[in-house]
Amino acid sequence: MKAVLAAIDGSPISRLVAQVALRLSKTLGLPLVIIYVSSGHLLSGSPQPSTSPVEPGPTPLIPLKDRAVNEDTRVVLQIVEELLNKGTRVKLLTPSGDPASVIAEQAAKLAAILVMGYRGGGLIESGTASVLKKILERASVPVVVVTKNVDESVLSSLCAGMEGEHGEPKNHSLRGAIDRARRTC
């Protein structure tokens, strides 16, 4: 069975991406899978001591060259833990590699729909949106792009028409929603 695949990176929009993906997962009756890709060049390759006389602190989750990535990893794990605490069945994938390539590959294998975030305020150009831009160019499944201004009314519109009379998912709902979106864009 295909799933709703949510690609998150620990940035502030990640929590919103997870919420949208959860809503779609429930509406469509599909499993929820979260993917967090760490770039291979960030892994240090050698275990780091938990503390040193010069630099006390908690044990890194995984040995990384960049402390910011460690924080992103903590945020991702917090999001997954929050979902689990709410009784949500969720699977977490944590591959390493080129984020755009890995996400596109996993989406092709696992996803009925891919949910990603966009932090920018304008057109999707280079820089922070480069992964998103590559995914949009390569995607073999529909991609929902979440921005910071997504609220409950936008979410309700996204899910409108995807449920049957009693809240059960329609079998053709995803295709119908995609077709409606193509006609209106």
C-alpha cells in the first residue's frame, strides 16, 4: 500500500509539514511515513565522545560535523515522538545522501503523495528551495508544498471532496483532487 510521505528537515516549517501530512493520511486512509535525509558529507565517520573536558554536553544523536544538523535531527525526532504520543502510526526513514535524489527515489517507491515544506517567500529559485525545485522537476507522484501561511481553512480546502459521506476515504479521491487542481491552476 502506498503512503503519504512527508519530507522534513528539522526547520521551523517541518512541524507544519507533518501536520498537513497527518491530515492527508487520515483523510485518504493511507499510512504516514516521514523521511529525514542527512547529507552524506555531514556525517563525520567516527564516533564522538559524549563530553570532553573543554566542551561538556549531551551525547550527539549521530556523529556529525555540523552541530546545527544535530539540532535538526532532534527536532525531527520530537515531531515523530509527538505524533506517536497522539496515537498516530508513523514510520520514520532516515537515509543519507543527496536529499533531492533520495526523496525522489523514496517517493517513487512508497508514496501516493509527497508533502514538503517551502520556507521562502517568493518564487522557487535556487538556494534554500533547491531541493524542492529538484523534487518538483523529478516527482513521479503529486507533491503538496506547505508554506508558513497554511491554516485550517487551507487544509480543509485541500481535503475537501476527499472523504465520503461518513468521513471514510473515497477510493478515487486522490486522483479526483489532482484532476481538480490541474483544472484550476
